[in-house]
Amino acid sequence: MIATAEILKTKIENFSPEILEAFAKMVESFEVKNQSAIPQFQVDEVLYRIQFHNENPRTKLDFYENISELQKNCA
């Protein structure tokens, strides 16, 4: 990864001012994907629990108990 970045850096440094400006505009237009601090497998687990509860409304969602435990452990 570092080698690839160095190669790109060298190539970018050799751009003409016009090409550099066009490249800068192109890079600025890229969307930045916001990465959540929550791992994807945990998000999937929560979605699965909600879906299961929607299909089986008599089940109990244990989010509040888990959140209370998490708050105690992180405090």
C-alpha cells in the first residue's frame, strides 16, 4: 500500500499545472464513504434481531438490557 502511494505521489508531482488542477477537481468529486465505528457484523445482528422480533412480536428485544450492561462496563 505504501509503495502504491509513493508511485502515485511521484506521478502526481510530475503533472502539469493544468492536469494537476483537473485531477484535483476529479478527486474532490469522489464520494467519501462514512465508516461507522460499529462493526458491520454487529449492525447485521441488530437488524436480524429487529426482523425476527417483527416476525415474532411476542419475543422480547433485549437491547435495553445490553445497553445498560455496556454503559456499566464503559463507565
